[in-house]
Amino acid sequence: MSDGEVGGSARRQELLEAAYGYVLERGLADLSLRPLATAIGSSPRVLLFLFGSKDGLVRALLARARADELDVLDRVRRAGSAGGPRAAADAIWAWLAAAEHRGLLTLWLEGYARALVESDGVWEGFAARTVRDWLGLLDEVSAEADDVDRTLLLAVLRGCLLDLLATGDVARTSAAVDRYLRMIDERDVAG
């Protein structure tokens, strides 16, 4: 089993879930094993034993976050197959804008940004995989759109998400996403 895999022993899984909850609240920046271990009822030594290293733990946490991301993508894929591209885009934004997902999305943003400046090691490929995952989903639910349209939709969603995470302004960012989607709808009808 690699360091990034989510599975493993029951104790490893239990501590991974507890550590995941911890980083959803506090992020990965300046993650220190001692405070983490104390907060989740373990010790740094046990964490090192179960995950091999701090980097191994971070890889496992990123894999755990990716599992949540892939679950979201699957739910959105189902919404898109049932209602088309607009339904998929609406489902994506509804999920992104939901307050209960802020921790995961902040963690995702942290991983995405770190992957841009630390392109090897723990963060290697994180941002690129995320883009491929989301573009793949958009390709599946909006096959009539081209790569540029899908890239633009992803950029609008990601940009509005960044604003939402920074300001907490759900109404403004949701209105911006809705306006963009209506523009696309109007263009498609006129075209």
C-alpha cells in the first residue's frame, strides 16, 4: 500500500478520518504532528508508524480529500445525465456554495495552490489531476460543448468559488454563476 492510499488497518483508517476532520478545520499549512496527534487522541510516534512519515500522512489526507471530490463528481455526473449540462452546472455550484463544504474546499484550494509552487513531492500533480477530473466531468455532461467552453465554465466556477471562500458572499457569487449560465443558455438557443 502506498502512503497516499485511504485504506489500511482499522486504526490507521480511524486516525486518518480524525486527522482529516482536523485539517478540514485548520488546513495543512504548518501542520505539526504533535498538536495533531494530541487533538485526535494519538501520538506522533503512532502516526509515523501508521503513515511512514509526515509526508505519508499528508499524502493520505490528500487522497482522502480526493475521495470526497470524486464522490461529488459522481453525484454531479448523475445530475447531468438526468438533466443535461445546465442541471450539472447548477448541481456543481449548489455543492460548491453549500456552507458545510467550506472546509473541504478550503483544503482543496490550499492543495491546489501548494501544487503550483511545490510541484514535486507530496503536492506533485495535485492541481493538474483536479483540473482533469473536473474537465472530464464537464466533458461527460456537456458533450456538445467544446474544450474552450468547458474550460471557461470551470474557470467561472473556480473563480466564483475563490470569491465565495474569501468573502462568504453566497448571494453575489451565486448570482454571477447564474448570469454566466443564463448567457450560455441564451447563446445556445440563439446559435
